[in-house]
Amino acid sequence: MVLKRISYTEHGTFGVLLLSEIPFAVTIELPWKDNAKNVSCIPMGIYRCCLTWRADGTRTFRVMNVPERDDILFHKANTIADLKGCIGIAEEFGEMGGKPAVLSSGRGFREFMEKLAGLDSFDLEVC
């Protein structure tokens, strides 16, 4: 899977998820702040992602081996206020409260998990 970042702003880092070179979801991450824990998106690179469960029992994937970081998860999110270093997944770009956002995150996250059904792990290229 590839996470192709397309915009870096103070309101977030926005990208597109591709599976087999086909885009299927959009992403939001925190702005780049030198990979600082809880306030920055992760560095570009190739990462292993492993199936895990959140404290609320929701299945998701954890991004492994991020330098100086841990507990980077994929989950629903619409704005950077919903994030602490994770990758938010949604269906479309838009605005919330007059600020850039991603929309339909519940649907986007469900589609992400459906596409990965049956997998325990996958490789993610962030570029």
C-alpha cells in the first residue's frame, strides 16, 4: 500500500491511499514537525503495519518501526484535532469549521479494513 502525500499545511498533512496503484481513500495527518511525538506526522519511508486492537476493541493496523515513535494507528479522523500522531482515513477532502478536513471518515475506515480483510500485516510506503 502507498500513502502518497499531496499537501503539507499548518492545518494538516493530506494524502491519498493507493492499493495496487489505485486510489481508494484520503488521509489526514498532523503537520510535519520533525517527527515529534504526538504533534507531527511520521517521516517518509517504508513501514510494516500489523493488525492490532484499540482499547475500545476496534480492529485496526499499527505502523511499526517509526523512528523515535510508537502507537501510530490508522483510524477515523476528520481534522487534526482528532489526531495525536496517527493516520486518519476518510472518503473525501473538504472543510469543517472553515478549516481543511477529510470527510466521511467512518465509511473510509470501514473500506480500509475491508480491503485488508484476512491480512495480519502489510507494507506501507509513505511518500
